[in-house]
Amino acid sequence: MLFGFVYNIIGLFFNKKLLKNFWLRTVHLVGILYVASLAVLDKHCPLTVIEAKLRQKFVPNFIQPDSFIIYYLEKIVYPDINAIVIIIPTVAIAASSFVIYIIKPPVKINVDRKYK
């Protein structure tokens, strides 16, 4: 999702041709809106749920962390991070991706068109 955001920013400011990629930008937009909705609704990412189930299978006393990202960021960089530190940038990235998508919509290529 972060790659798609960087891709959009580069396309918006440096290489306008990047913004014409319909499928990449549409998949990114749907994905980032999904991630933002999970953050706002305080739900876990499906990958976090799968990871927790696999860990519980091998470590029965494993307790699901609040968030996959927060869990590992706390261990690596931030000893005590609040969930809002992840939620606010995620929602900001989703909103800006949506605005860029609306302002500079991608061009859908007609694949049925015959080339001569």
C-alpha cells in the first residue's frame, strides 16, 4: 500500500505518465481504502488473524497483539506506541490517494481494440 502511495506521489509531481495505469491505481485505491477502514473500525488485518492462529497452534499461550504493524514497530523502534500513530497516517494516505485518483483518473485501456 505504501508503494502505491509513493507511486501516486511520483506520478503526480514528477512523471504524469505513471498516473495512466488504470489497474495498478484502482487495485491500490481499493486496497488502501480497505486498510484505512480496518484501522478506523479497529479491526485486524486478515494476515494478522492468520498469523495469530498459526502462532497459537504452536505456542498455546500466545495472545493476539493489537495490530501486526504496531506489534513489530514497538519491538523494533517504538517501545510504547499508541495505535493512533498508525491510524492517522493510514487514513491520510487513503484520503490523499482517493483525491489523486479523482483529480487525475487513470486511463482505462480497451484491450479488445485491434491493432493494425
